[in-house]
Amino acid sequence: MAKALLERHPYLLSQGKRNWLLGELRKGERRVEGGLPEAEFLEMLESIDSQAAIDLQDEDQLSVDGDLRFDLPGDQGGVLLRVSNGSGPANFEVSELDLSKREKTLTMPVAERGETWVLLSLSGIPNGETVVYLSLDSGTKERVRVPVRLNAPEMGRLQVDIRSDDTGLPTPAMVQLEWQLDGSVRAPGSVVDYTRQFDSQARTLEQIQGSRTVAYPGFEPGHYWICDGPFDMGLPPGEWKLTILRGIEHIPVVDTISIESGKTVSRSYRPKRWVKMADRGWCSGDDHVHMQIQSDADAERMLVWAQAEDTHLVNILEMGDHERTFFQQRGFGKENRIQNGDTILVPGQEDPRIAHLGHTIALNISSQVRDTSKYYLHDWVYDSVKSVGGLHGYAHVNRGLFEIERNLSLNIPKQKVDFVELLQFHSLGTDLYYHFLNLGEKVTASAGSDVPWGGTVGEVRVYAYLGDTQFSADAWFEALERGRTFVTNGPMIDFAIDDALPGDQIDLGEARNSVRVRARAWGHAKRALIERLEIVQLGEVIRSSERKGKSSDELKLDFELDPGSGCWIAARAFAKDRSVAHTTPIYLKRPSLRFWKHEEVPELIERSLKSLQELEDVATNIETPSDMPAESGQGLIGAWHGRADRVRAKGMDRYEDTESTWVSNRPNRGYWSAFWRGTLTIPENHLPPDTIYLSASSEASVAIDGDLIARLDKRGEDSASVALDRGRSYRMAMEYQHRQAP
């Protein structure tokens, strides 16, 4: 009852009582036995004005028709009944009655003896006077039927027109209407319902209401509806909060509207665009939306949603498992793209999806790629996706879900991964991404909402750089394939090294020792106010800029950098509302060298080999999934075992090649510097020294038997404690990192 009062009918309580009850509920969650202090709770109930007393032992009261009358605030509300049945303890019940249905009588259980406090939650109440009947059931004698007269005020009327800031024409938008009286929300007068197209995968409340639970950074999560145009509707009198969203490039509209009985209020809104990235050559996309499209009407509804969130290209993915597919598409390829102006829907797939190997995504495919006899063979999937003109990537990489590292460890070194989802559910995850970049592998950053599990289309998005090229699906996918991307759920970001953009490679040659790094991140005071801009080199922040006070809506960095022996560099940004942005790296490469984090390669290889060993264990112990018929399951497993050894061996070979490259690269990394090798022999009759003293004329790294033991600073002096055995010889190496000859 306490929760129902706070969640449905808080207006029945004073602000002080609400605060007290909320505090007690929080305390109750921490108590071993829960519960509330009953005496204080009863005192609070007695203070509620909208209540009536019924004495089941007072026949005179029960014989009077219509003694119970309640004035309600609108078409929904709550009343409190205090039902007495002799002496005894207090009891508490919550009952609901929807008057939009035909039932006029509500049976309510009451205690056999003592008092029963009943919170009656009413909805669908017509204007004027309505009579309902309560059947009070104590379980010991005949039920008592009590008439209750309800009076609800006449509705007011709200007319809303929402227009595009670009064209001034009516536009779809995400809309929430919240009654300030009780905090309830309701669907606007013109909404698009998608529940049928979700294959029963939407959340229960969303299936009932047709709403979406949206949680943009900086905003309280709430239920929003997709409106396809102006709406005109009746509302109970009172204060209403109207919120309008149009994607991350627009400033949300928040307005309070006073509705009066019998009167009409008209409002027109034009959500202001704070940035138009398309004018800068960057077009937004969502790589991961699930929605059944089997008809033109299905496609039109999906277009409305994409337009409401101002997302240019939305990939609609048919989702599969080893048994079936969901969110079916009526076809693939260019002939099944849907376009309206600068909004395009493109069919794709999230399939295969395996709990212990990760979820794959195929974009821009001309035909579906699905063969359950090869369901575990993601290298085959990649080759097949490429053969039908598509791009192949992995979902949920930001959170490392579904043991995705195993498949990434197997397929990224074979260059069989085009992109990974770096941002999803408003969570930026770079651990796996940086791991493979530091191994010298190119991977494009992407982002997808994963609707219907995500809140709304484009809540996280990937921007692809088309430059002066006219926006089209082909141009967008070409930019994605090149890595010309950044991901965001708020801030915008520009990043370049010399004239190179994200995804580009700069070939440094042998002598070049300076590049110019430029980055800019910006937001808006009411959306994604930028707090920090960072430049990341090989996974480590090398430069940053932070906003000081209220000085600016943007941050910039501009500096010269020595690229060393090659590296990858990316930019990332963080906003005050906790929204983030991250670019695909720019790759700087020396001849015959990789752009990796050279000093950590052994550890990186060890981590990936561990993932491959886990894959080995999976292959050894794989069993038919419990929900798969044995016949098809054995066929699938047979295919896996038939190729698994060769596939995994090829993956192991890649890491052996990587390790060999790492060793061969070492003497070549010190351009305009020196690399010294020598032998350190410990005599049989000499105790091993505890400390080795090292010196060089510039910065250097020193290794014994391939293990790094020290890095010398610019003074060229350092010491290291090592354990050395008598009678052994050790390989020593000193590599100069300085860019000038030592």
C-alpha cells in the first residue's frame, strides 16, 4: 500500500508525509524483516482527506444508498476506505478498478475481524457522476454490496503541433506527457504502435502501452511515444509536463501546460537543432535495430521512428539462433532498402548468435547468410558476407558479452572483422577494442541501440564521414568500411592528424619524426556540455583538455607529436551529462613495422592465446544445446569438429607470426638511433649481483633474455634488481628510443 500511494497517488499525501514514507520504505529495504512502523503509518492514513469509513456491523449505515461519495481529480485517481469489522488488528489491501471496462462491481477482500484499510485505485473514469459497487468479502458471511458515487471533472483539450527546425514543416518526434498531480504518463493523441513488429520481444509494459523506455544521459528514464504528427486530445485538468525529443542533435523541449476543464490549449513547438553534422559531411547511423518489416506499412512505421530521432541510416537486423530467426525481413539487398528523403532503412542480420562465441552482425548484404550446419564457423560467415557485398562485425563488444573475446581473438588477426560495437546502452567499453588495436590490428568503431532491448533508435549512434559526397546508403557503407567514423550518445568530435581522418593510415617513411594532431569536441549547455577531451595513443592518454568554469561549449587540442616507430591515435570526449564520444583511430606506420604497442605485445598475445585455449575447451566439451533437436545438433557439432582444429590452428599460427614479427621488428624500431646486443656471463665462482647498473647517452630500453627490465630516462641512468644464475650466459639488448642518434 505504501508503494502504491507513492507511485500512483502521491497527491493524497502532503509533501512532508511523502518524504517520511519514502524514507521509511528505503529503511525497510535494509531491514531484515522489512515492514513499516505501523502506528505512524496508520496516523498518516488517517490524515488523507479522500477517504470514507464503512462499518460492516452497522446495518443502518449499510442500508443508506449513496453515502460514499468521492470527488476525483480527473479520469484516474485513488480513494481510501476504512472498513471496520469489530475489534482486531489492522489490515491493508490495494484494489484496482478500470471503469473503461464493463464491470461495475469490484469484489474486495476484507478482514474477518478488525480494520481493513483499502486503497482503491481507479482509472478510466467518465466525466460527471458514475456509480460503482463494492462487494466486501470477509470470507465468513454474505458479501456486503456498497454503492460508491464518483464525480470526475470535465476534461480539457490540448492541441500540439511539432515542426522541424530545418524545414518548418510538421515532423515526427518522441513525446512524453506527464500529469504533475500524480506523475503518471499517457500516450499523446497521435502515436505509432510497434508492438506487433517486435515479435513479442518488447518489455511487458511497452507491449501494453506502446511506449518506449528512453534514458538519454542527463534525463530521467521515462516512457515516450513516437508521434507521427500533430495531435489533439482530451486531458484531465491540472499541470502537465510536455517533453519532446528529436535525437541527440536537438535540444529537448520541456514545457509545463495548464489544462482547464472545458477549455482548449494550443501549442506549437520547433525543437532547436544545436548542431547539424550532415552539413559537415558526417551522417548518423544506427547499426543495430530489430524490427519486423513484411509490408510497406511496417516500413513506413519504422521510417517515422527514424525520422523522430533524426537518424539518417538505420540497419534493420533479422535476428537468428541455431533454430530460427526473429524480426523477419521481406528481403535483402538494394531493392529492399526503404528511403524517404534523407532517412534510409537497410536490411541486415544479427546471426549467428552464440552464447559462448558472441553475436555477429552483417550489414548491407544482398542476400541472407545462414547455414546452420556451419553455425560456429564465423570465418565462413565472414567470407560469405563479403561475397554478397556486406560488412561483418560483432555486437556487444563494449561490454564483452557472450564470451565475444574468443571469436575476436580468432578472427581479428585473420582480418575477418570489419567493425565492432564500441558504444551501446550508453556504455562506452574500450578494453577489447584497445587490446586488438595494440596488437596492430585495424578495427572500425561502430554503435547500435539494439532496439527493442535498447530504448530508442539512435540513442547511441555511429557517424560516418561522407565529406562532399551526396548522402546515400552506398556512400555511408563505404565510409564505414574505410573506418571514417566516430561513435557518440551526445558530444560531437572532429579529429585529424595532418590531413588524415579517422580510419586513415599515414605512411611515415623512415625519416619523418613529427605530425600535427588536431581535435575538437563540443556540445551544448542543455545537451552534452563538454567536460574533457582526450587524445589516446596506444591506449594511454597523452594529451587532454578540460573545461574551466563556464568558459566554452567546446574544447580543442592542437600539438606536434613524434610518432616514434608507429602507433594508433584516437580522440575521445566526455560530457557533463556522462555522454561520451570516441573516434576510430588514425594509424601511423613505419616501413615494415606495425603500429602496435610493442613493449606489451607478449602480454597481449598471451591474453589472446588464453581466449583461444578457452575456445579449445569449448570445442572439446561442446554438447547439443538443450533446446535443439538431437539430429540437427549433432550435424552442427560435426561441422564444428570437422573444421575446428584447422580454424583454431590457423588462429594460433597468426599469433606465432605476430610474435615472430615482434621479435624481428625490435632491432628496426630505433630510427636514427642504435640497437646494441651483447652477452652477460655470470662466472661459476661469482655470486650473482643483486643490482645491475645501466647507463646510456639517451632514453633506452634494456632487456635480458627478451624480458624488459628497465627503461632509462633522458639522463641515461637507471638500475634494476634481477635474479641471475651462476655459470649462465644471458642475452642482453639495449634499444634507443630517442629520435636522434645517441
